[in-house]
Amino acid sequence: MWCTFTEATKCLGFKSRNSLYQLEKKGALSPYLEVINGQKHLYMKQIQGKTLAQHIRNNLTSNNWIEINDYDLKLYLKLANSN
């Protein structure tokens, strides 16, 4: 599943997109980053056994550590359909 930076911010539990933009600037998001129709998107599923959330956790420093939601599309859809 591909998400824009705004969508990914909400799914991962960040308060703003700035943290994602800083990680992109460092090159930490490059395996998960794709430009689709001129807009940057992040791949939320696993690449080489790690989801985007797991990859981001490994790239955060202690001074900007926050709890990150490990977004699972299948679980989200299941919960949304159960209502």
C-alpha cells in the first residue's frame, strides 16, 4: 500500500510531516520512497522483512524518539468492516 506523506504521518502516529521529511533528507526512507504522478509516496508494507514503521524506528535518535504505529492494512480493513 502506498501512502502520501500526509497519510503516512497519520497512519504512523506522527504529529507532523516534518519528521518524515527529515528522514527523507537523510536518505533513510529511500527504499520505501516512490514518486507517483509527481507526488512522493511511501510504501507501508514490508521490504526485506521490515515494514516502514520498523525501518523508521531504527533510524530515530533518542532525542526524537516517539512510539510509532506499525500500520497493518489488513487489520485496519478488518476492524473498519466489523463496525
